[in-house]
Amino acid sequence: MPIDSEQLRRGAGRTQVEHDGEWAIRMIPGGTSLKAYRCPGCDQEIRPGVAHLVAWPADERGDLSDRRHWHTSCWRARDRRSPIIQRSRSAPRYG
């Protein structure tokens, strides 16, 4: 089977079942990450060129508009972390 360059650019996807629901996960390779994003786990920027993942609800709770870009380590630690970090109103927001 030939390699699909568009699939390679988007990263590999999978479904993951956690205590908080079923999540669609896509790994984003560093070489294909072209924009900056804000990680909801640590509230820090994910710079272009940094490998990370995108997660969104895979069940009836959400759709693709609920996608969030996470540092891989923040996604793994999201159950052990409390939401204590709050961004100021004047901080930049990333889509």
C-alpha cells in the first residue's frame, strides 16, 4: 500500500477510552506542525515544529470543533493535574 502523504502530514489517529469518555487522538509529527497552539494542560505555547497530539471527544459529546492541541506529556498527566493555571485576559489565544 503506498504512503498517503496527506495522512502522513496529518499524523496517525486512534481512539482512546478513558474514565472521562472516549477520545479521538491524532499524533502530530514535529515536522508537520506549522502553527503555534496553546496547550490546555499547562497553558503554555506549543511552538511550530514541536511534536504533540490533538484530542477531541469521539462520542456524542463533541465533534471536530472540540479539537484541542496538547503536549503529549500534558495529555498523559491530565488526570493528575488540577486546573490551577489561568491565562490572563490579555494573553494571546491560539486556534
